[in-house]
Amino acid sequence: METESLAPEEKIVFYELEKVRFIMKDATGLDIGYAYEDLVFSEHGIFIIQFDGTDADKLLVFFNHECVEAKRQLFLSRLVESGKLNGMNMVYKGKFEMNQVEGEENIQLRFF
């Protein structure tokens, strides 16, 4: 039986959600509030971690625009350190805004 290789868009990507949970908890004391596709939301929506998609050892970090700067810097430095200890490269990518769509059970994210 001949095995065909999958096209890049058909490959299944496995994310290490438990490793991300450990890093988040270790660095900030927060747990995962919600995970959807390649996004992992911290409790209270303080930050979002996004799996890079091209590098299994790279995680992108976005902070809520309402997060106090001192808290953002503290959490980011702890995330970077815990990530390194666990073989992951945490990269700060910016801020986000989250709003609930009126009359719906959906949220709208805006990254900047």
C-alpha cells in the first residue's frame, strides 16, 4: 500500500496545550480561560497566546490593551522566562481589544 504525503494545508497540526497551560500557570498564576483553534486566552482576558503555526517552539503573546503597563511587563518577563525553561520561545506581538458583538454570543478581536 502506497502512502501519499499530505499537502501543507491538509497536515494536522498538534498544539501543546498542556505545556502552554503549565507555562501560563507557572509564570502568572493564571489558568487557561478559553482555547479556540490556535488561540489560548488567559483567565480574565489579560493576555492571549497564539501558536505560531510555522514553528512548534514559538508562541506569540498579545496583551489586552486595558492591562496596566507594569503588570504587562511583569507577566511578559515571567512568560518569557518560563517559556525558555520549557523549550518555548515566547514573542511579544502587541496588544488586542476584545468586544462582545451586540445581540450575539460572539466576541470580536482586534489586534494592534
